[in-house]
Amino acid sequence: MIAALLDHIWQSTLFAVAMGVLTLAFRRNGAALRFWLWFAASVKFLVPFAALAALGEYLSRQYPAPVPHAIAVLQPTAEKLSAPAKMLVVPHADAVNWVPLLLGIWLAGLGLILGVRLLRWLRLRAMMEQAHDLPVDAPIQVKASNSSLEPGLVGILQPAVLMPAGLMAYLSDAERDSILAHELSHLSRRDNITATVHMAVEALFWFYPPVWLIGTQMLAERERACDESVLASGHDPEVYAGGILKVCKFCIQSPLACVSGVSGADLGMRVREIMSAEVVRNIGPGKRMLLAGACLFTLAMPVTAGFLDTPLVRQVKRDVMAVQARAEQAVTAMVQEMAPPAPVRSAELPPLKVKVPAVSAVLPKFEIASATPAPVAVVPPQPEQIVAALEPAPALKEVATALDPRGGGDADAVTCRAPQPLPGSRLPGPQVCKTNRVWAQLRADGQDIGPDGVLVDQALSPSRTMAAGACSKSALLGAFHSQNLPNGTVLSGCR
């Protein structure tokens, strides 16, 4: 579970970095586009790539197709999506299980954030119930409250603009209309809904600082987009900036991000941008293609990885990994056999006791050699011996799994073709095993074996095929023989 969480976090972080780079490319364009890019980075934390990969696997079951030969190259690339997490999480038998502790800390933080935000929302609901309607021509209700809360759009299903009653005496009609236009811009952009979605992301990933940084960028671009909308509707920049300054002077900021106010983000920079009234550039064809390519790549990459990761491919991978494991065990055993024995120290040998016979005086004198064995010269293995040791053992070369056997290598070794999907079915066919000599002969004769195990002559019509599925398992190592019947049918068998 921790590995899957780490995978999702680093993939979402990489996606957020990519969105941040795209915002730099669109810094001369409208703020609304940059807001949606940051919002996409936020939503990515709620949609893991594993869900898109599952969609690709579902499509592979609905539209079965032969496994391409390039799967051996594409599959390792797709597996790199989870490689960093696998490197960070190393299982160990004696390791401490941190999952319950981390889960408890996460639940405590989640409960704290939800409790604080629920309390603030209840206070806003109480203000809305006590507020009274204002006679303002607007598509939604405009209410005035006795609080000092800044003007904001409150509510998701039934939104309403909440204005402080004490501020209305300080605003002129033009300033009030510009402030109201700002709030109606939040309504048309559905900013309360997008802010609620990001608040859910912040609550779930409260321990991850980049999530809060994304929220800050979303708030800044959201307010800039509303400022651009107000100026584009014909309101005077000086009047609009003066109204914002009065709001900041007499009111306090909204406690919740889902209540879209008017005084958010960097106020000084907003006032400078409003007074400069820079013209927003339209998105050119090149940048449109850049956005479309980024969107297509983001969605197609995990779906393609899931489409390639079919049950058939997983079975082939398991077979290949089993052969590799047996080969590594054989090489390790051969290296251990070739290693010289450890030298025996003299202190470990028992003392040598020699009895000298009584007639020793008659015999010539001799000296007893020391019990310490002479050092044995260890000859290092030659390069040819090392290469021979690293080669797979003959028994391991007898059976190999391949996606497209071509009859190469040892002629007497058996190569098993991986099961292929049956036409019009979600199930794979049988596994076909033959010697490399037979595979080479089949290719030389222009013949092939179909997914159902039936020998097919590619030069003949489907009605003149040879039935080879009745061969026994022991006859798979032999060659095929054929006979032409009077009606033109080719009868084949095993010998």
C-alpha cells in the first residue's frame, strides 16, 4: 500500500511540475487558462494513473489482438512508472510495520482539517440565515449581513452573494456594481465548485506541501481571471481598484476558499495589473497544439501501458523470470563448485605423535617433517572458464518461452511459443512447444501454427489446412510428415 501511495504522489508531483512549466509558456495569455492548468494538477491527485491503466486493460479484453513482437521493448518502459517507489520501499522480515502508525497520524490530520472547515461553514450558514435581501438587479440573490466579512459568493447548489451592510455606505454605485460584477464572474466560472474540489485534495494530502502551493496558485489565478472579466465588461479600472481597496480597508477576508471573495491573492500586484489594463493575448495555433499534445500524452500513456499489460503478457513475463531465476541459481552453483577449498591453518591440525622404535640407534638418523601442510598455489580461473560458467546450463536451454519462435539457436532445444489470444475470444490458446529444428522447417516451408494449435499452410486456402492438434506431447519433439490425398487435402501427422 505504501509503494502504491508513493507511486501516486511522485507521479502527481511530476504532472504538477509539468503544468507549472506550461503556465510559464502562457504567462502572456489569460489567467483563466493558467487557472485550469493548476486545477488539472490538483485533480491529478484524485485520479491515479492506475485507474487509467485499468481502463486500458479493460479495452484489451474487449478488443483482443495478437501480442506485438515489440512488447519486450515497450513493457520495461511502462514498468518504470513504479520503479522509484519500489526502490524506496524494501521489504524486510524484521522491519517494523509503520502502516498503522502512519494511518493514525493521517486520520488525525484529516479529522482536524475537516472539523475546522465544518465549523467555519456553519458560521457562514448562520450569517446567511440572518442576512436580508438587497434590491439589486442580479441573476442570483444578493444579501446584506451585519458581519464584517468581505463580499463573497456563498453556496454551491444555491449560491448567493453576501455583502457586508456596513460597507454599502462607503461604496458608490459604480464601485458597488464593479464589486458585484466580480462576484458574478466567480459564479459564471463555477469557482466555488473548483475550490471545493481542491479543498478535498488538501484534506486528503494535508501532509504534502506542494498541494497547498497549488491551492495558492489557483487562488491567485482565479482572482486575476475575475479582474480580467470585470475590465472586459466595460467597468472603469480606477473605480474598480478603488472599490477593492475599500473592501480591504473595512472588511476581513473569507475564512474558506470555497467562498469566492474579492480581496484574495497579492493585492498590490492585482491593483497594478488593473490600473495598467494590459490587453490579454489570444491563444495562437502553436499553443493550442501544445495543449492538445500535452493532454493526449497524459491520457494515452497510462492507457497504453494498461492495454499492453494483458494477462497473456504477464504469463510470459512470469515464465521468463522463472527461467532467469533458474539460470542464476545454476551459475551460482557452478561458481561455488569452481572455487578452491579454504586453506587449513596449522593451529587447527592435531599434533603429530611419532614413536621411535628401540632399534632407532641402528637406523640412520632422520628428521620428522613439520605437520604444517605446504601452501597450495591457487590458480585464478581463466577468462574462458568464467565465460563458460556464466553460460546457461544445457538443461536450462532445453525449454524456452518466446513470443515469436524463429528456430534459431540449438537445433535440439525445445522452444515453447507463448499462448496467443483466440480470434473472437478473450481467452488465450494453448502453448505450443517444438524443437528449434521443427520451427525452422516450418518457416522454410511457409507454414505456421495458429492460436488454436492447428498447423496452417500459408500458401493454401483455409479449407486445405492440416490438423496438427492431435499430436501427443512426446511427438512434439519429432518432425512432421504429410501425404497428398486424391481430393487435394493435405493430411499430416507426427512420427
